[in-house]
Amino acid sequence: MLQAICGFHKDEENHWVAELRCKHFQHVRHKPPFINRPWVVNEAGRASMIGSKLECKKCDTKEPEDKI
């Protein structure tokens, strides 16, 4: 299910995590050449993705909300 990004935070390993409107979290890494998300490495890039949608597999499987 597609869900909008409403914020970001870093996890305990210092990786960026998108906070989705559905209250689930999803890692958004930039690890070329396999994962190409250059927007995640700076604040302006992340801000530009607020409102963009990601596929949330946790919604598909009806998992409970994530907590920080």
C-alpha cells in the first residue's frame, strides 16, 4: 500500500528512516549502485520528499504502528 512520507529520523546505527503517514517506519538508504537515493543524504533532499509515497509492506500485512 502506498503511504506518504511525513518525516525522517535516524536509527541507532545512524541510518535514515522515513516516517510514513500510516505510522510505520521504512529505511531510506543511499547505497549506490544498488540503492540510489541521493536525496536522503542532505536536509533539503529529505524535505523535498515529504508527501512523496513509498510502498508500505507493513500496511499490507497489517502490522502494528512503529515506535521510536
